[in-house]
Amino acid sequence: MSSIRLFLTISIIAVVILANFLAAVHGYQESMQEAEILFDRKLQNYGDFISNSPFYSDSKENPVQENIVHSPVEHILYQVRDKNNLIIGQSSKFPQELKFELLDNQRYVNFDKARWRAITKFNTATERWVVVLENQDVRYNLAESVILKSVYPIVLAIPTIILIVLFIVHIGLKPIRLLANQVEKKKASNLTAIEIDGVPIELERLTQRVNELLIRLDGSLSRESRFASDAAHELRTPIAALNLQMKNLLDEQADYSIESNENIRALSMGVSRMSHLVEQILVLNRGNPELYVGRFKHVSLSELLRALVIDLYPMIEKAKHEIELRLSNESDSYVVKGEEFALSTLFKNLLINAIKYTPEHGQILILISDTDNQIIVKVMDSGIGIPDAKKDRIFERFYRVDGDRNQSQITGCGLGLAIVKQIAELHHIKLTLSDSCFEIQSGKVIEKGLTVTLEFEKYSNSRQKDSSD
């Protein structure tokens, strides 16, 4: 059942139409039976009138030929006989081939390509038999014309009934629409109870359960947020102390054996990875939708990426990479709407991944272009790339391509791209991965690496809009 409103409307209308149809059919049949009785009674009265008429005489001075006259009603024929079964009068069109038993009865006969209602009756006062015939088609048409006039209002009332049903269903489902609108309008950060005046009994329990669920969800999110934040903050201090001690230990490693030095460097890398993990958990915690709703404003992607390239340039220079920020339109600042810190974190993770997984003297290209409705940002590198079979899993938390055993020399925890995906979903950004193939300024064509494409909804880059946020 896809729609309660549609189901109720169709069901009620179907029941109403069926009930009206059955009522109309039943009324039609009953009325036709009543009409048949009335027509038979009229035919009997007509026969009585004919048999009592002094126009017809049993005397021999009035032969039957002189008593053949036109019937005053064309669709009714008659014949009058005396008690000895001699015809003493009849209508001019009465069929001579019809033979009747002189018995009081009612029946149907066929002649002249038509069906006729026949009534035979003996008049005890005049001691005459009378046979009266009436064309059944005429009777039927006359009865139907009268009956249909009473059935038409029932049929014509159906459209009005449908409109009334639609109105009643619309009013009856109004509380459900109000509840749906209340839930739809709630922002991700608003987990307060739903309040609707005059909630029907049928929706009261549902509203209570939804409100209870919101309260439990709010408490659960608060506990999760506090735990992640507190745990990460509490881990920062001992990790910072470990980093300092490891640095001092590395400065004094000349006094140790080669094997001890390797162990110290491995331990140092583990501490660095732990520190990176804590920082990523903090970022991931800040990426919860309830913390960002209401902070969206217009952000210039070109300015944001220029600032990130400057901040990360020491890391880029250390890795001996070439990086280029290329705009399809230098005069455009490519403004999108979003949370500035979140977008900065998104691109920072993408650039750090490109730097870490691109060998020395590699190339990184950031390309910004636009269409009528979108702004497209591509982050391309000449690194090791990602196999197609593993691109679907790369956004999973704590997942690293080939695991830590083959990439242990690269610091990471598998949360970077998970954070990127979470922020992209928060901003309704379409995120896709593909292999790199681009030409850098030196003319060299890169045929290996990763391209991350982000498609933003386009907004006006008017600075006046910033002031309204």
C-alpha cells in the first residue's frame, strides 16, 4: 500500500459506487415489476370497459363485421366473445390466427414480429369473454422512461459523492500530514519533542513513541560525542609526552645498536600513527551533522584551496612534489554554501592522501571548473592509485588498501577518506573516484594515480550573501 489517502479514497468511492449501482439495479427491477402489475391492471380495466360496452350485441341483427372497429388505443387490441364462444366484436388489427382457450389467465403471445401481453377475462355481468392484447415493447419503453427518471439522480450524484469523499479523506488525514511536516521540518540538531495540538487518539501513541525515540537518540548522541571528545582529549597529553620522549630518544640513538635504532624508529612511527588517529577521531566527531546545522555560509573554494596549499607546502616540498591549482576561470572565486571548517578538513584530507601516496617528484593537480548548475573540483595525483575492485571500500572507516602490512611506512589510520565521505554527504556533494590522466605544465601526461571528483551545487558568488548568513 503506497498511499493511505489513495487507498481510502479508492476504497470508499468503490464501495459508494457499488452500493449505488446495486441500489439502482434493485430499484430498477422492483420498479419494472411494479410497472408490470400496474400495466396489467390497466389492461384488465380496459377489457372490462370493452366487455361492458353496449356497442356490442349478441343479437343476430348485428353481425360481427359491423362490430369491427379501430381500437381507441393503437397498441392495445381486443376481441369480445359471447358465452358460446362466438365473436361479437374486435379491433380491426386483431390477429385472426390467434386461438384462445376461454380461461381467465394472463400470458405472452407472439405475432406480427412482436411480443404481446394477453389477458383473457370473463365478465359475469354481461356474460362475455374479452381478450385484450398490448404491445410489450410499448409497455417496456413507457415503464423504462418513467423508472430511469428516478434512477438518473442516483447516478448523477456519484461525482458529487466522490468530491465529498475526497474532502472528507483530506480532512481526516490532516493530523498525519501535520505530523509528517513536523518531522520533515526538524533539523538534524533538533531532537526536541514533536508538539501537535489536538492529536487524534490513533496518532497519540505514535507521537509519544516518536518523542521517546528522539529523547533516547539525543541522549545516545550526546554520550557518544562526549565519549569520543573526552577520550581523544585525554589521549592527547600522554601521546604528546610519548612523542617528546621518542624525539629525545632518537636524538640519542647514536649510543644504541643498529637493531635498537630500528626498534626505536618503529616505535616512533607507531606513536605518530596513534597521534594521527586521535586527531582524526576529533575531526570525525566534529563532523556530526548536528554540530554543523546552522553554520553553513558561502565559502570561496579558490581561496580555501589556495590557503590549504600554502599551509601544506612544507609537507609538499619535503616530499619533492609539484603541485598546481588550476582554475578554468581566474576571475571566478567559485562560491559554494557549506561549513568552512568542514570543507577545509575535506580538502586537507584529500591533499594529505595525495601527498602521502605519491612517490617523490610526483605531481598533484587541483582543477576547479563549473557548469550552469555545478562547480566541479578534481584532486588528481600521480601516485600509486587505487584498484577498481577496492574503490568501493576505500571510504569505510579504518580501511586501508592492502592493509597496514604493505603500507606500514606511511602514517595513517584509515579514517581520512571516511571523514571526506561524511563531510561530502553532509554538504550533498557528489563524490567519485577514478584513475588519473592529465597533462601538467611541463607537458608530461600522467597516466597513473587517483582522481577524486567533487560536484558541488552552484551558488551565486555575490559577497552580499555572506552578510546575510
